[in-house]
Amino acid sequence: MLEDHGPLVVGSRLEEAFSTMWFLTRACQYQVRAMSSVGGDLSRINIPTEKIEKEMNDRADKFDEAPTIKVQREDGVEEEVVEKHDTEALMFHRARRAAETTFGAKNIYV
């Protein structure tokens, strides 16, 4: 955290840094909402059990996966295929398009 500035993130690609910042910002927003809803009394916050935490982590590990599809190989055998998406790039390019639409590309890129 940078004093009076907020979080600082890095990534091997711009898209990775963007998605890390996006998720970190969302987590902070939810933490502030949770704490303010109980007046700052952390003992009143419902903390998930280890089982629920594990289920959440398992879902997060599969975040980039598309639904499985069945594919027939050349030898006639059918197999399930899981495709991975570049979610970081999808998020970044969607945000970039939204900013260009809202503010105009001429006003962003000088």
C-alpha cells in the first residue's frame, strides 16, 4: 500500500496487473462494507467455515475454465475437453473499450 494512494500491483503483463488491481479493489470494497455493516465490531462478522473457504478456493481455481465439451477424437473415442480463457486480457480489453466509449478515444490517447 502506498500512503495516501492505495494499492500498488505488478504483473508480467499489463492485463495481469489490471485484473489483480480490479480484484484487490473489489475485495477492499467488500471488506469496508462488511466492517461498516457491523459498526467495526469484527466479532459480529460471519466468517466462512474452512469447508466453505475450500469450496470458494476451488471455484476460484477454475475461474478461467469454460464449460467442458465432449470431443470425438480421430480414433473415435470421445473425451471431455476443458478450455482455458485469458480472462485477464478479456477484462482489460473490456475496460479499455468501456473507457473509450465513455470518454472518447481521442481524449484518452494523446
